[in-house]
Amino acid sequence: MVALLGRRDEPTDGVRDYCSLLAEALRRRGVTLKLAESFWERDGWLRELWNLWKQSWKWRGEWVLMQYTALAWSRRGFPFGVLAVLALLRARGVRTAVVFHDVRDDRPHRLLDRFRIAFQYAVMRTASRWADRSILTVPVEQVPWLNPTQTKATFIPVGANISEAGFSTKSNGRRPGTPRTVTVFGVTGGVGIAPECVDIGYAVKHVSNRVGALRLVVLGRGSEEAEPMLRREFDGTRVEVSVLGLQPAKDIERILSEADVLLFVRGHISTRRSSAIAAIPCGLPIVGYRGSETGGPITEAGVELVVQGDREALAEALRRVLAEEDLWRELHQRNLRAYAEHFSWDAIAERYIQTMASDCPQSALLTDPLPTHAVSPAEPKL
């Protein structure tokens, strides 16, 4: 198989991390996933389509997994180029599957934004119809632009964008006699920073007033940008704030394993939120918001969820997880079970193999080594 990637996201790229970790898991099953990159932004669309035409002759009969986000295939969120690439691959006789990392946008928008979203939905609907398979990172019934009876669509949740080699399955992460630690993994940039910092501040300060001193550890994308606002939120409180910024993937597991709870306020939790799912292999309970994409199997994990925007309920859920030992242990065990059944990369790779093999013999999934122009898997930084 070939994973076809669009424009690189900076400073971190979750889609590339996803493909690299999926490639590792598939390799353990004797299946090769080659990573190839489209350079449409650098070369322009005409030259890039010509390059893909020359490159794709060797992909005939193979599966190409086109990784879709709107901004990976357009500068301004109008990803018409996705359809041009799909048409080219179909002309080459390539089996195509589109992996939809974007599926919906429920935020309030200006008129232009609403038009952009309607355009994206139309493109995704057309891409799903043209492709041989659609891979959705949320359940089919939660996708607003797709008919739930669409037989070509398969739901496969994402895994944590961290190598599984270091994941622990500790039986108890609580350390008696030390302040409880609340971890926030990733903060939305831009206009999303202020409301998320207010949510974090309200919930953590509420719990600190009830249970005593707390430690707040914030890491990942957007954390350094949010640091000044977070420090103002907790100035003069009993909350120790530590902002770590981007961290090598090998350190993420250690940081999460040393925490007592993950607080997730980047919208609602769903099966495509890798920064929330990263807590599951560590057995770390998650407190966050539920919304339109929240459903199984994420609800089978160790999560305590409240209605999005209800800060009082969020703070109370956080207090209960930190204060009630039996609840913490129950959520911890639920995470470990959900990880084994749904969110490990081995489980995800197996779902891919079953999905692709339903249309062709499994032996057809075996491919040649990486070509010289392919993107080599690299350790993610989050």
C-alpha cells in the first residue's frame, strides 16, 4: 500500500505521525505501507499532477491511501485538488481509499466560512463516491455529508501519535504524598486559546479549592503560546504550573504516566482526537467535553464527559476523578481494556488489512521497499 500525503503541517504533523505509526504496525504483519508526498504547494498543481502521473504507473493494482484534511490539499480550505488527484489515480488503474481525518466543522462561522465548509462537504462527498473505499476516523453515522448506508465507508479510530514501544500498563499511577497532577496535552491556537485557558483555569482552580494543592502540566502544540494566559489564570493560587511545549514522542508516555488525569478541552472528545487518545494506553483517566462526534468506542474508555461548555460540570467531574480512588481505578482499567481492543496500532492495522483484503487478496497488499522519493517514517514530535 501507499499513503499519499499532502502539504505538511507545522510545527507538528499528526497525519504524518499517523501514517508512520500505521506503517510500523502493518510491517509487523508482513504488509508494507510506503509513504509518498505530494509537493503541489512547492511545484504548482500542473507540475505536481504530471509528477504524480509519472510516479503512479508503478502503483497500478496497489492500494493508495489518500490522507485528507482540507488544508493538506489547499491553501485556503477549498480542496478541489483532491478530486484532480483521485481522477488521475483512477485513470492509472490504482485502487484508492481516502482516509478522512477531517469530517465536520460545527463551530459558528461567518458567511464565507459557511460557504467554505459547504464546499468541503461537497468535495468529501464526491471523493468518497469516486474512491474504492472511504476510511472514516469517526463512526459513519456521525458524518454529516455521508449517507449512513454507504457500503464503501469503514470506521477505523485513530491511535495515539506516539510509538507503542514505550507504553506502560502500570497497575497504579497514584503516588501518595505528592500533589495531584492534571495534564493538558495540546491547546488550540489562534482564537481558540482564550476560551480553552478559561476552561482550564476554572476547572483546576475549583478543584484546588476543594482538594488542596495541584500541579498543572501543559505540553504539546499550542502550549507555549498559551503559557502567559495560563500563568495569569493561576497567579496567587495553590496550583503549580509547568509548561513544557513540544516534546519528543519518547517523553510523552513518561509525562502522561506520571499524571493523575488528562483534562481535554479542545472541543469535544471523539475517536479522531489523537491527543486525547494518547492517555488511553497509559491508563490515564480523561475528563472532557462530549459532543456530536462522541460515541463508541471512545465512550468505553476511562472517560468522564460533560456537555460541552458546562464548566461547572467539568470542574466537578475533575474533582471526582482526583478525589475518589475507586473511580480513578475503574477509569484506569477501562482505558487499558479499550486500548487493547480498539486503540492499539496493532488493532488498527488489523482493521486496515481486513478492509483492504475484502476487495483483493491479502497477498496483493505486499509491496516493494520504499522508493527513493518516499517519505521515511520519523519519530513524531508533539
